[in-house]
Amino acid sequence: MTVDELPDHVLRNRAAWDEWASDYVANGEVSWRFEPGHEKWGIWEIPEAELHVLPDDLAGLDVIELGCGTGYISAWLARRGAKPVGIDNSEAQLATARRLQKEHGIDFPLLHGNAETVPYPDGTFDLAISEYGASIWADPYRWIPEASRLLKPGGRLIFLINGLLLSLCSPNEVDPDVPAENQLLRPLFGLHRLEWKSDQSVNFNLAHGDWIRLLHANDLEIEDLLELRPAEGATSGASYVPYEWARNWPSEEVWKARKRG
């Protein structure tokens, strides 16, 4: 697919993330240093030892990280013996990932591209994973079918996204950094594409029923849904979700599914 053929949200998010990439360098540097068993997930940095997001045995598995950013999750997987590939829409983010690969001596393929159209054959991977990557910045009606295509029968899909209630309680069409409120501000019905007046980025979320139907339609059987809650006293650099809000309602969700076959 040429640049001229890319959907508008892909082009808009590419420009936005090339601009924002420098703001995520420090987080990438910290996250690359996490050793197996000490990884932390999401904006509240909840330990892997508590959540068990990753499969117990990753040794030898072929993995695709959809929207890898600075590549730290792929680095975690490589340390656990997996064979990751990262793809990201932002060349600036990938530049940080390549530098950190050299600094840590961990090498894996990094592709600049759209996670809705990945240049690998059907059934290449044992696991597809995304934390705030394609999982929120790509259209689920495009990236979920693509993830399913890439997975082997029995392969797993794991993705972390903004919680449904967070999307519904965030001020509509204003600014993605304005804190969520304790009331519903956005309709549930028709939830899909989210945009704000303050920047040109586009992200996505769906009602839980729509996620379930979409996954099942693409031969993906849901195994778990984790609704994340920060620990007491936890802090976050994310201005869009206050601590007290996140202690009452899940600001993040992890979906786990397995491909039939």
C-alpha cells in the first residue's frame, strides 16, 4: 500500500506520533530495562507478576507487536526467549527503538508500516500483542482481521486499551488530556472513532458487545478480560485519568483471545 492509499487516520496518526515521539523516549528507556518477571503494564505500571498478561512459556514463539513504539514489549519478549517482530506507524518512534536495541544488545526486526496491513504471510505468528499501539490507534475493523490472519491456528491475541468507561466519561471532542469526569459524556451506541479539536490524532474504542462480535467473527475466542485497577497510592503521568477515578472504574482493559483451529 502506497502512502497515497493509506486511510486518513493512519496518515494523521503518523504525523502526530512523529511529533510526539520525543516525549516518549524517557519512558522507553526505563521500560527497556525491565527484566523478566519485573515488567509493568499501562499508565499505572501494574506488575506483570500481578496481572499475568503474558503467556507463561514464550520460548521459541514467533510474535508480532502491533504498534510497537519504542519496542520495549518486544524486548521483554526477546528476553523471555520469543522471536519478536515490531511494526509501528512512526519512523521517529522506531528510531528510538533501534537505538535502544543497540544499547541493550537485543536485535529483532522493526518495520515502519501500518498494522492494519502487515507484510507477512498468513499464519506466521504464535502471538500478536499490542499495548496502546494498534489496539487504540488503528481501526479495530481493520487490525483485528489482520491480526487473526497473521496468527497460526491456536495462536493468541493480547491487547491493552483504554477502558470502555474511560472513553464514555472523557469530554467529547475537546482535548484528550482533559480529565475524565464522574458521569457519562459520550454515547455508548455507535462508539468507534474518537477525535478531538485540540489535535489531529484519531483513536478507537468499541462497546464490549462490539468487541465480542468482532473477535468471534474473525475466529478469535475470548479467554479473558482484565479490568485494571491501580494500586493504592499509585501515580501516573496521564492527565486524562485521575487516580480516584481509576480506583473506582477501570481506566484500562486487557483482552485475551485465541484463534480457533
